[in-house]
Amino acid sequence: MQVLEAGQVGRLLRDLELTAAVAMRRAAPQAELHVWLLMRLRKTDARTDAEFQQRLCRHIGMRGKLRARKQALFELLETFKRTEPPRFEDVLMRVSELTGQIEKSVASQLLALLDPEQPAIDRDLRELLPRYGFIPLAEAPMFDECVSYHRRLRDLFEQVIAAPGWSGVCARFDAALGPVETVLTDVRKLNLHLSHSRRVVALMPTLEVVRRPASAARAPGITTSEPAPRVVRPSVRLHLCR
């Protein structure tokens, strides 16, 4: 499904290319942690393996009310491992029931471990994508809004990965990551790149063309030329989605 226009996808891929060096350096530790968890997910019992639990908590950013219910989350993970493949809405519902809040980030991170072809939602990704015309997601959205956003995000990832420019970006990512790249799916590579390039993209200068509104009807016999568009000097964009 086409989510963005071709020009928007091209601009996104261009920015990924420009931020590749910094993003890959920042993404490497998270990529290695994801691979470590992925390789042990089916071989260990998340309810009793202390090392797996510790790394999983760090990977999904467990905090607040969810940290107090972490043992219940480990039990849920074991339940989801027996569901092939789990659906995002099911994972989101069960995880959110533990805290009474919509746990969109944690639920999508868990799903990305259970099904590596699924994208994960995080703050950096949510703040970056509206720059290219992708729908924004509120900080405290409704359940159905999260499900719809995740579905459209999956469609967006498919569109970007199918674009001609993705292969070049992916090749640079693979070269930087080394051996772990053979385990990561293109979806996960794109996810990592988007999340870790947001701060760099936010500081990139932009040129915005400001046009004056059309003038009122002119008096008969008077002709004027259209004013030239005024170009605003490059500015720093610190916040993308507030």
C-alpha cells in the first residue's frame, strides 16, 4: 500500500543517507541487543532466566507501572511465543491491561521480537515521520488509533524498502553492523535507522519558500508583476511533533 508520495519517500531516503554514519553508530548497541534477545527467545524461559529478563527490560525501556508488573509481562511473553503469529492488537491489549495505560511502545517492541517483520513504535520515530507527511500519533492516543497507526507504519516500511534507494542505504547499514546484519530483517534495520537519525535530521537546515497571498483585484489599466517568492534563510528545527 502506498502511504507516502514518491517525492516524500525520496526525501526520507535522502535524509537517511545523509545521517547514515551517525545513526548507524548509535544504533549498533541496540541492534546487537536485539539480536541477542532474538537468538535466545525461543530457547529460554522468560519467566525464570534472569539475564534474559534484564536485557529485555533494557531493550523495551520498561519503567513506571510496567516495571512493577514485569513478572506478569514475562509470563505474557511466554504465552505469546505459543501464538503464531501474534497480532499487534492482541499484544497491545494484554500488555496495556497490566498498567491500565496504552503501552504502544512496549507492545510493539515485544511484537518485533516475536515477529521480526513487524515495526516498533518509539518516540523518536513518531517525532520524525510527520516531517515527511506521515500521520502523527498523539502522546496519549486511543487503542484503535494505535492499532491503525501500527498498520499504516507497516505499510510505510514496505513502501520504503521496496523503493530503489533503499538498497544503497541498507548496504551502508550492513557494512557498519558487521556479522549481526545477517540476523536483522530489513524492517528492523529501517526501524533502527529512523529512530537513531531523528535528532540529526531535526538539526538539519531547511529552506522554506514563503509566498505572499494573492492580491485583491487590481484597478483597470494597472498591471503589476507577481512578487518573487521570498526564501527564508536556513533555520534549525528542534521540535518536529509537539
